[in-house]
Amino acid sequence: MAEVLRVEVVSASGITWEGEALSVIARTTEGDLGVLPGHEPFLAALVPCAAEVLTADGNREVLALDGGFISVADNRVSVLSQFAKVAKEIDLKAAEHELAAAEKRLNAGELDDETRQHFLRARAQVRAAHLAQQSQ
């Protein structure tokens, strides 16, 4: 069997997704990052994004993350985020409504950290849900 990555995505509520993968793509503060088996060890900060995991059986899992950290060492990928959700569990209409409400608050001048984080989390969920729909 080809070399695989052992991936674990952990949020404040527990393990969101874990399994074997051929690749992982996530967005760091430096830009998009792709991880394949044999990748050099590193640690990076994540920004809110829709991360993609190509599983060992060829399926694609998409996860909404609201930032956090990604760590890679010895073919193990750990993603730690305050919020993480598997895209197929996201209600797209509810996420779009949440995004519109957060955007409205920002446009009204509510520029506090909580409102910005709410906006970024909602946008990550909408992106993840759209990506997941594309792969069906």
C-alpha cells in the first residue's frame, strides 16, 4: 500500500474528523498549503477556511475551520481549531443566513472581534458546503 497520512482534526468540542489520507489542503497565514506523505515537519497558523482531505479510499472530505493550527510530522497531520465542522453536516441555507447577518453587522460598523470572527466562521462554512456539493 502507498504511503498515507494519518489525519486528525480536533475542535473545542472534540475530534471532528480522523482517518488516513493521501493529501490535505488548508489555508495558512502564508497562503494555501498542500501536504502529501513524506512532507517535512512544520507548524503553521491557519486562517478561517474550507480545508480539503483526500482520503486513502479516494473520497474527498471538506471541513470548515475558523483558524487554528496545523502540525505535520512523521506522516501525521494534526489540525487544531476552536471550531471545525464536516461540510456535509452544514446546513447551507442556515450558513448563508448567518453570513448575511454577520456581514450586515460589519457593514453597520460593528467591527469588534466577535463580529469579525462570526463573519469569518460563517464564510468558511459556506465555502466548505459549496466545495462539498461540487464533489458530489
